[in-house]
Amino acid sequence: MKYELYYDCFTSYHTNGKNPSEMIFLILQYLEEELSRYVEISKNASNISNGRDVDDKDEQEL
């Protein structure tokens, strides 16, 4: 569960000499997931506004 990772990062920070690397990695993963989700939403919105079905693939992806 994501909450466990979050709390594990705080525990690691306080027990490993205030090293923020695990928290930075967790934030990086979160940003990558959110950006991927946003790109997918944008593609779907673009397809809809161009009159294409949401499930249609861009020609570049084929």
C-alpha cells in the first residue's frame, strides 16, 4: 500500500542519518505516475475533440 511506503520513507529518514533519498525516490515515482496519467487523459481528450474513439491509437504508436 502506498501509505506504508510513505511512512517507511519517514522512518528511513529518521533512522538513516537524515538521508532523504528514499523520500525523493517515492516522490519521483508519484510524479511519473501522475504525469503518465495526465498524458493519457490529454490524449483521450484530444481524440474525443477530433471525433475519434477513445480506444483509437495514434498512428505514431502503431
